[in-house]
Amino acid sequence: MDIGTYAGIVWRALDEERQGMSLSALMSKVNLSTFEVAAGIGWLARENKIWIAGNSEEDMHLSVSQERYY
């Protein structure tokens, strides 16, 4: 698989959980290695497709970016 595939797997997992999830919950949900999840998160973050909150791995919360039109 390539990084785009990892990003798609991570995005779909986050999209299913509308409130987002912790990094540890994401790791439990997807069947990817730590490197693969990190690569997917990096791809999605670079494309502004996800929000990342928290200051540490234990505190990290990830969610899908929602486009808002006013």
C-alpha cells in the first residue's frame, strides 16, 4: 500500500466517529502499523482534511475537518 491508501483508511475511520477520537482509539480501530497511521495522519493534516488537538500523544484528539459555509 502507499501513503494515500493509509490516509484513506485513517480518514474513513475518523469520519465514522463524528466526534473524533483519540490516537489510541484510532490505532485500535484500524489495522495499520504506527508508521502507517502516522503517515496517513501527516497526509491528511497537510491537506487540511483533519483537525489535531492536544499537546502530547496521550492527549491527542483527531477529527475530520468539516467544511462550513456561512
